[in-house]
Amino acid sequence: MGDPQHARAEMRRSIGEFLTTRRARLQPGRLGLGAGPNRRVKGLRREEVAALAGISVEYYVRLERGRVHGASDAVLEGVSRALQFGDAEREHLSALLDAGSGTRPCRLITAPATLRPTLQRILDSMSTTPALVLNGRLRVVGGNAAGRALLPVDDLARHVFLGPPGFWRDWDDIAIDVVNRLRAESGRNPCDRVLGDLVQELSSRSPAFARNWARHDVHVRTHGVHHVRHPLAGDLDLPYEITPLASDPGLTLVMFSPEPGSASEEALHRLVSRGPDEGELLRGQLAGAEGRAGAQIGALERDRGRFGAVVDHGDDACAAGDLDTRGQVEARHARGLEQP
């Protein structure tokens, strides 16, 4: 990703794969198009997308191959409408077309490596609200004591896909969000060599990551509830909010707030009161376990062909075998993966 020419070539390939996967997910019959027995293409044909978008077939083919320089807003709107894009998908396509056009130099977008003092003081004042700040690669840039006690890791993506199983009880959901956020970041920042290396590492070490990466999804949740099994606090149900920091482009603030009076709130307060020493000890244990568990995850996920139940993730409904077998398989292998 670091070399500008290579980055542009990657973006052109990504444009084609992104648009192809978006075409494939649509059902012609629901759009009033013929869905007879002779249809050999999954989803929409290129000429059907072109007609719905109000552009020529030749132009759409060039667009799907990343060979269009300076697509107009009208074209972008037409294609987005035809493929039923949400805001995130439209922004992603726009970023891909910008990066693949070659009309502007490919420049690395860098986020701040540390937090501004004022922001840090504000986070520190939120003593009972776990808060972490992540960059586009999902590295933890900073946070407060409660956030570090809750999630004592430096790299969220590696923690989710290569760390010891069992921490995230909603592993399916967090795994989707991690992949989708990295996919969106790759469109915004195509010259980020470190991001490219991270994606390559996770794709080679985690079949679940590779499968989800190939889906080219960029929709992410900005709020909801995460369910974790914390080694020191037990099971926690944690509503969360995620928001970009407007004054620090490239950084995102994640905050957790358990329901008042809940068992999760009480457990979280006890966890924070333990102080930083136990959190640092747990951080070291998780980092060591990440290396040991990562080597075993691939073997677990290769069992995925045994599963075919449908898991409903709203807009991301798909077969469990295409998404996550780690959460399903680990129940049978948990004894072998327990750390001494």
C-alpha cells in the first residue's frame, strides 16, 4: 500500500470487487427485473446496474474496472441509488474512485499519536466511564483508567482475531465491526503501508478475518451493547457509543456505560477500584496469550464447514459458516485453549 502506483492498482481492484459484491447481494425480482431460470449471474447484471443508474453500460464497465477519472456526483449518486448504498458505502466508493483515479498524489493520512492534554483531562474526569481512543488501524492511542482496566490491550484488531478466545461473548458482532472499520479505512487511506501489513497478517493468520475481508462490507455500528467475559470482572453487558473526534481527524472515541444499578455496573466499579497494577498484569497476560492462541485459531476455524445456521446481524445477515466459527468451535475446544 505504501507505493503510490501499487496503491492505485490495489484501489482499482478493490473498486471492482466492491461493486461486484454489491451487485451480487441484490435480488432482481425485488427490483422489478426478470429473475428467470436462464439468469446465470448472481444478483444484478452490469447492464441492469447501468440502466438503474442512468449511465451507459460501457461507462459502468469502466467504472467497475477503476478506469474512470473524476466520476461526477451525478454518476456517484446514480450508482449508489442503483445498488442501494447507505452513506458508508457511498463514501467508500467515492474514496476508492478518488484513490484509483491517479488524478491526485497518493498521500499518507496520519492521525495524532497522542491525545491533546485537554482531551486527556476530560477523559480522566470520567472516572466511572470506560473510554478509549482508537486510530484508523484500531490501535489504542489513549484513554482513561477505567478504559484501560476494561480493555487492557494495545491493538483491538489483533486482540479480537488473534487473542485468546472467550473475552468477547458477542464475538460475531465485534469481529464484523473490526473488519468493516479496517476496510473503510483502507479506502480513506490507501497509502498506509502499516495498515496494509496488518490486513495481510490478519488474513494469513485468521481465516475468519480473510472471509469477512472478502465481503467488502463497510457498514459499522456506532452504538449498541457489547457482551464481554472479563478475566477479573466476569460477565459484563456494556452499552457503548462510538464517535469520531472532529478536532483530531483519524481518531475515534469509544465509551462504555453499563445500565445504572445493574450487576455490570457494580462489577465494573469493583474492577476500576482494583487500581492500575492488576490491569497491567492482565495486559501482559493477554499479550502473551495472543501469540499462543493465534497459532491455534486457524485450526479451529477450519472446522467451519460443519456449520450452516443463519446468524442475523441486521444488515449483515449471512451464514454462520461465512462469518464466524471461532465462537462456535471454541466451546468444544475451550479446555485445550485455556491458559495455564
